[in-house]
Amino acid sequence: MHPRLSALAALRLTDPEEKVAATHAAAALTTTADALATHPIRTAGDEAGVPGRPERPLRVAAHTQGKRSPFTPEGRAALIHSICHIEFNAINLALDAVWRFDGMPDAFYRDWLHVADEEALHFTLLHTHLQSMGYRYGDFIGHDGLWAMCEKTGGDVLARMALVPRTLEARGLDATPLIQAKLRRVNTPDALRAVEILDRILADEVGHVAIGNHWYRWLCEREGRDPVASYPVLVAHYEAPRMKPPFNLEARARAGFSDEELSALAKASG
């Protein structure tokens, strides 16, 4: 099967473990496929079953989710579950980019299948850890913020690159060190194991955001647009969340944000 069609098949799966396995299999196809962008993939009816998600967790608005202290076992489990839910959505986001957008270079599809492959690994690491704590994915609620932006940008690959990897996912670069600091203060074996997992996720996510930055700038160049000036226009048009400090400027620099962008973020941080 064509790797992009395999990505669509994986995207439609509802069982998390089956989705993970199918995602790894789709990513492996890129090592043997001669070309990924030789012809259009999308056809009528492709939206059916997209994205595939299990019945649980129950999805609620982000602002309705209560906060739980990581200093209690259940609170830590809820925290790990929330990150696990983000990674599950991130698998779907990367797979969606692969099948949805025709007319991109082969490297685009290879990049996002690679991202999907790593997001699937992140989900597995977190879910295994969650199970060791006596819980499973679906035992807590989750919000739909990531996928909502995915839907908004479904007709515009430039907006997708601007507002999902380099906006929503880049917020993870800022938040992860703060979460790790809390878990280190807890200083229990399960908390320290979570810190180790987040070390791996943060390292990989720098690369994922860098891929988003690369393709955002590539698309801006193709369309004759200034990437810095275009970004706030896209944020306003699609009503994307505004970035708020603190910012992980070191990680953002490694992820390919320009000096001009980093200076603006530093200024916003006061």
C-alpha cells in the first residue's frame, strides 16, 4: 500500500495500540517507497472516520479540566494521562498532514511519517508508565484543543504548519521543563521515571517543531510571503491561541525559530 494511504488507514483506527502499530508500519514503508508525491491521494469520502479515536477518554473543553496536584498518586496519574492524550492526538495530527495535503515534495511526507512514528513511541512510553501506576489511557478526561486547530486548518497547509507544529506543539517545549521541575520535587520513583520519559519527548519534539518551521518557511517562500509578517495574520484569521511566557528560548532556537522571532518572544517575557 502507498505510504500515504497507509497513514490514512492508521489515522482511522480507533484502538490506540492498533493505531501505534499501524503508524510504525506506515513509517517503515518510506524506506522502500520510491516516491510519495507522484499523484493525488485524496478522494471523495476520505474524511469518513477521521480521526479514529476510542470512546474514552471523554473529551471536554480545556477550561473545564480541573487541576490535580502532582504530589498525590492520582494527581500524577492524571498529569501523565493528560500528556499521553496529547501524544495520542499528535499521532493523528502527523498522520493527517501526510494524507491530507497533496502536491508537496516527497520530503514533506517522509518528515511527517517520521514525526508520527516518534509520537507513537511517546504514547507507548507514557501509556506503559501510566499502566505501571495502575491506570490506563481513557481513565481520565481529555480536551480536544489540538484536533480543533487541525480541523480549522484542514484546507490550508501553510496555516497548518504555522499553527499546529510551530504554535501548539511548540508550547510543549515551553511547558515540559516546568512539568519536570514539579515532578523532581515530588521525587518518587514514578515521578522520576516520568522525568526521564519527558527528557526523550522534549528532545524529539524539538525536531518536530523544526520540521514545522522548515515547511512553514518553504511554503511562505513558494507563495512569496514573509514568514514573520504572515504569522500574526494567520493567528488572527484562525483564532489560534496567543503564546504566553515563559518561553523555552533555548529549545525554540534549536527548533529553528529565527533570531527575530526569539527576540520578540524575549521581549514579551519582559
